Amino acid sequence: MMNELKILNRLLPTLTQTPDVVTGPGDDCAVLKASGELLLLAAVDQVIGGVHYYSGITSPAAAGAKLMKRNLSDIAAMGGTPKWALLALAVNGHSEEWLLEFCRGAHEAGAAFGVPVVGGDLAELENKGEAGSLTILGEIAASEVILRSGARPGDRLYVTGEFGNSLTSGHHLNFTPRLREGRLLARKHFATAMLDVSDGLLLDAVRLACASQVDLVMNPGKVPLRAGAVRETAFSDGEDYELLFTVPQDRCGELERDWPSDFAPLHCIGTAEQGNGEVRTPAGTILSRNRKIGYEH
Ligand SMILES: Nc1ncnc2c1ncn2[C@@H]1O[C@H](COP(=O)(O)OP(=O)(O)O)[C@@H](O)[C@H]1O
Ligand SMILES: Cc1ncc(C[n+]2csc(CCOP(=O)(O)OP(=O)(O)O)c2C)c(N)n1
Ligand SMILES: [Mg+2]
């Protein structure tokens, strides 16, 4: 049996906090100073052993780091600044060390972006397995929020980074959440709509197209591929954790000039046109009606 109290006694003192945490982990709630003018962003995502990583092969620290970074990527997709995280872990068949390593992985990945783990929960599963859930809180000025629904006909379609082969290449564990890039796009009001690509470029492009009620005309030849990626499957592999966003045509020159050279590479892969949620090629092939356009559980 896992001794929750004993583990927490070991874990909590290792979780460094930031000055805006009035009361950190250990009470019924974490008490946090919210900044007056800003909006709070909140999201939760999980990693399940065997589903989001190879259980027994991926180290617990890498799995914990992935859990934190997937959530940071959701804050990046809004253009926000991540602030605090809550980590819930349910396991069976793992040692105390395994648990602590998982939590350390999440803690260190958050610390790299100034995000402390301010609370969480530990529970034991009835059967062998492992499931981690992380709730992320972030903030953003109301005028800067980038939703999926703001793309307009005439906007250009951009991506950061590269696509495909995420699982085999290890990118699904090693990726960097595009927080700096997301902040620039929000702060300078470049992006009209944005999301982060987790289920596959095509499927997530359809989500943005549907939310904005436009068609996206995507030039497959312009999508940058990760080493080892195959063009036929790169758009549906998923777990790229890159930003997909639209920019008004008259801001594109400024965006490309302002884009810092140490940011993830920026690529224009298409345009938004009048429509109702399809993704098509310039030749008119409707990509969104292909059989497999993204990752399905
Ligand atoms: N159990 C749930 N209850 C409420 N909202 C949910 C639940 N599961 C998912 N969602 C919401 O549905 C949306 C899509 O979820 P998901 O595909 O997991 O998003 P993401 O790719 O950003 O993690 C998100 O806004 C998420 O908050
Ligand atoms: C063992 C293993 N099998 C398959 C995958 C690939 N994979 C797992 S989940 C996923 C898509 C994203 O996951 P989901 O939980 O749907 O993310 P969300 O939409 O909530 O961001 C992909 C491509 C993996 N990372 N590890
Ligand atoms: Mg999710």
C-alpha cells in the first residue's frame, strides 16, 4: 500500500513556490494572489501510461515532464502566461521512488517556465496502471486572448516548428511548449485565431476552421516535416505541440520581420477563405474528408 502522508511529507518540501503563492500545497486549497486586471486561464490534461507514453519504457520523470508541458502548451495556445499547476496522480504497482520521480519531472518542467506545483492529489488504482492529471492556471489581459474562433477570410495561416513522427522521434516527450511564441503573438495582436496541435495538424486545422467558420486552404508542400516524418501521415500523427494560427494579411510582413531568430521557425502554410470549416488544398482537394485526419483514442 502506498503511504500518501509519507510521500507528501517527502514531496511537498521539494516543491519550490513563487512569491505570489500565499499558501502552497498542504492545506485544503492553495491560496494565490490573482492580479487585478488580468483574466485567469484554466485547463486540465492527462497522461495515461500505455496511451500517452510507453509504460515501463519512458522514465517516470519524462512522463511527468510531458504532463506539465502538454498543459503549458494549452496556455501558449491562448497567448497566455502560465502561473500555477495542480498535479493529481493515480497509480498501482509502482514504488514510492517512481511516484516521486514522476512528480519531480513535472515540477522541474514547470520550474523552467516559472510555474510551481501548488497542490494536487495522490490515489491508488485498483488495478495496475498509472494516470496523471494536471490542472494549469494562467493569466492574460482581456484584450490579448487568442481564441480558435477569430480567423477571417484573407488571413494567412501559419505554424511554428515541424510536423510528424512525434512518437518515434521522441518529440512527444522532448518538445518545448511554445510559450514565448504565443506571448509575442498575443502581445502584439498578430494572431486572430490559434490552437496548439495535439491530435494532428489536419484535425486541429479543422477545429480552428469550424470554430472560425472559414475554410483553410493549406498547401501540404509548405508544411515543414520533422526528421523521419512521412508526408502522407505527418498531418495526422499528432503530438506536435506546435502553434497553428492565422494573421491578417496586412500584419504578415511585420510578423515575419519581428519574429526573433531564437524562436521556433515560422512557416506560412496557407490562407483562410470564406467557407464553413473545410480544409482544402489550393487545387481544391478537400483534405478534411480524408479517412484518417488525426489521432483517435
Ligand atoms: N470532462 C470534461 N469536462 C469539461 N470539459 C472538458 C472535459 N474534457 C474536455 N473538456 C474540454 O473540451 C475541450 C477539448 O478538450 P481537449 O481535446 O482535451 O483539448 P486540448 O487539446 O486543449 O487538451 C477543452 O476546452 C476541454 O477543457
Ligand atoms: C504509447 C503511445 N501510444 C500512442 C501515442 C500517440 N498519442 C497518444 S495521445 C495522442 C494525441 C493527443 O492526446 P489527447 O489526450 O487526445 O490530447 P488533447 O486532445 O487532450 O490535447 C497521440 C498522438 C503515444 N504518445 N504513446
Ligand atoms: Mg485535453
